[in-house]
Amino acid sequence: MAKKRRPQTTAASSRPQLSDGEIPVVGAREPCPCGSGRRYKACHGRAAQSAATELVRRPFEGLPGECDWVALRELVPAGTAELTLKDGLPEGVPSVTLATVLPMAWPALRRDNGAVLLGLQNDTATGDISRDLAAVLSRALTVEPGTPVEGVAGAVDGPRLQDLLDTGAPFEPVVHSGFEFWIEEAESATGEVAASLERANAAALPTVRLTGVDSAYWCETPEKNHLRWVMPQDEDRLLDALARLHAAGTSTLGEGTRLVGSFRAHGLLVPVWDLPSSMGAEDCEKPAAAFAERLQDALAKTGPLTAEERGARGGLTNRQVTLS
């Protein structure tokens, strides 16, 4: 039997036609202020929830160092970067530092001296990482010193990191060998604090950011080393260029290395190379710089791919790399 339609009441037919932006915030189980007679969560609240959870494909777009934001979020175990606020630091806040991860997976922390640490590698409440991080940062700037900050969902119309940070300031990540940056005067740590640091450090893969090219990160694993390089170019154009190089046999970084594929992270493509265990980060510098030049030449080509290049592109596209 077909479900009966709810009859239209006089109140429903004469209710004001309000846009989503005009609906005031009410409880999920309260009547929707649009006058429909339904609960807010089943009416305009549904649209608000949909807007809040819509995935933002490139949450760090527009920030300086977008590729390094992605790398700190996805690749780097222990890293920090100083952040510059658009309106300057509030009174009592000497600095704001982005950190890959914080103790107890706290979203943010206000140190005893008032400094703020903002954790990047956390689950977020909505599909817009930038908005959620901005909400956490805003709260961290106002809590009492010595206080960890819980996660909070950014309001649909709330600020994003792009609104709070000075986008003209440089973004200079620092990769650490361990998590000593968690603690002031970490060298003096003893007891359980020292033991916790030791456990955290033991779980982190050794990682180094190359200096000669942008957003390329070497890491060491038990079986082989890797280079993971976050690239900002349009994905189709970049895959075409990588395919041209791969078909020509010039996609490697030297003897014993191999471009094994790529993965997507926050709207950007991250090509990955396998490296011999003997190849350290310093050994990658010159080959990576030479590859960057070859890549620029390949990106400049606009003609159709050859059959061999199309095959190489298909191979690279089908090889999905997972993070270790």
C-alpha cells in the first residue's frame, strides 16, 4: 500500500519561505522555525548537516605551502611549522605552532606559557578539514594556559584556516626525528614522561624533507626506502607527464630506484619511488633535482600520448600505492 501523504495544513501553506541561511540555530528535536511542523533535524537541519559534511577536495588550497600541509597531514610522523595569524597574535599568546600530532591525540594544546600547538593529524567532524582546524585554533587561542583543547566541528559559515592565517607569510615545515617538541625542556624528562616519549619515537619512521625540491619526503622502512613527493599540478596533466617519462625510461631517480605509482591526498597527486636501503636522503637530492627538470620539460608537451605512453599511463594509474 502506498504511503499516505501528510495533509497540508493552513499553517504549512502560509508559512514564511526562509532560505537556509536565515534559519536560526535550534535544537535537533525542536520544531523547525520555517513552520513546516516537522522537527528541525528532519527539515532545514538536514540541509545544514549536508552542507557541514560535504567533502572539500582540497582543504589546504590557497594556503602557502599547500603541498607541505598535505605532507604533514599524511606523510610526516613528527613535524612542526610556525603559523602567522592574519590579525596578529592575541595578548598572552607568544606563538602558534602547527604540529603533526600531539600527546593523547589532542586536537590542540595551550602550553603553560600561553603558546598554542595545533594538531594536524586528527579526525575531523565535517568534510572541511580547514574549517574544523580553524574552529579548534580559535578555541585554543582563548582557553586558559595549560589546557588541552577538544575537537570541535566548524560552523557551516565559520572561518577557515585561509581566513585566520596570513597567506602572505612563508610556510616552513621542520621535520623532527622524534616528539620532543611536545615537552618544554624535554631533555630533562624522566619517569613515565620519558618512557612515553621513547615509545612514540620508536614508532615513527625516519623521515627527511629534501631541500633541493619542494615537498619531497624521504623515509626509511625496514625493507626499502621511499621517496614520496606531493605535487601541485593538475592530476591529468601530471599523469601525462609522468607517463612520457616512464615510457622513455627516465622516471627513475637512479640505479636501483623505481617509480612504483602514486596516491591521492587532499586533492593532490603523490608519486612514490622505491629506493634501495642504501640510498639516504642526501643521496636523493641531485637525482630529485634532475627529475624535476625532466618533469618540467614533459609538462610543457601538449601533444597526444603515443601508444607506449598511454600504456605507461595506464600502468601508473592502476598501481595504487598505500601508505606504510
